Amino acid sequence: MNKVDEAGFWLKMRSKGRSPLKVVPRNALIGAIGGFTAIAVLALLSELTASAWMMAPFGATCVLAFGLWDAPLSQPRNIIGGHVISTLVGLLCLHFFGQSIWVMAAAVGLSIGLMMLSKTTHPPAGADPLVVILSGSSWTFLLTPVLIGSVLIVVMALLINNMDKKRKYPTFWF
């Protein structure tokens, strides 16, 4: 890279813009109620059954499902598909290649690429391979908590988001 290209590279990182996010107290309240409800249900199920229904990326999924419900990455296809694809990649990488820095890096990179190609990109799901590999998860992790947990979050998002007449969730299914 020559000096002119290098200067342009660094200049691209300057910003004169401001955050486009708007503060709407009603939306913040609905987001808080939705996140609380979804995590409380998953935590309660974990306590009442022998299965783990909770994983850290679900907290970030709730931010999208209830706080940015109308964003493309917050739709049911993305929530469920993103978590399932990324977890499956993490499980395959773990069980075929073990636990190492390179396996974790490859699993996250592969998950991102596959989510993008399948139109199921969901940023919180990018953490799923790390959760799987670092905890040495078994194949049952794909069903519980991942598949059933993500479906439960979507069901709660359908109920809570659509209670408000100004919200419509989902904006698309497929």
C-alpha cells in the first residue's frame, strides 16, 4: 500500500455523522419487558427441567428481537436459522477437530459465511461456535437450548411485539 492509499484508508475512519438511533421510551419499555420475559422463561425452564435452556447469546438475541424487532437480522428466519447454523458448525468443528484457537476462529468465520449465504445472518449467533467449543458441548446442545430456545424467543417476540399496535412482527418469515 503506497502513502496515498494509506492516507485514504485512515481517512475513511473519520466520521462527521451522528447516531441515527432514536430514543422512544415506549419502545425501550417494550424491549425491557420482552427481554425480561424471554430470559425469565428460559431460566425457569432450566430450573424446572434437567435441560439447559439458556446460553449467553440469547441475551443479545433478545436485544434484537424486542429492541430492533423490525430489523432484517431480528426476524424469525434469522434468529432460528442463524443460531442453528452457527451451533451446527461449532459442533462439527469441535467433534472433528477438537478445541483450539484455530478451530474456534475457523468455526466463527465459517458460521458467518454460511449465515450470509443462507440469508440467516444473526449477529448473536456468531458467538455460538465459541460457546460450543469452549464448553465442549454434546450434539444435544443443538436441540436444547439452541433450537427450542430460539423458537421460544421467537414465539415470545411474536406475542409481545404484536401487543403494541405500532409494531408488526415479523416483517418477513422467509
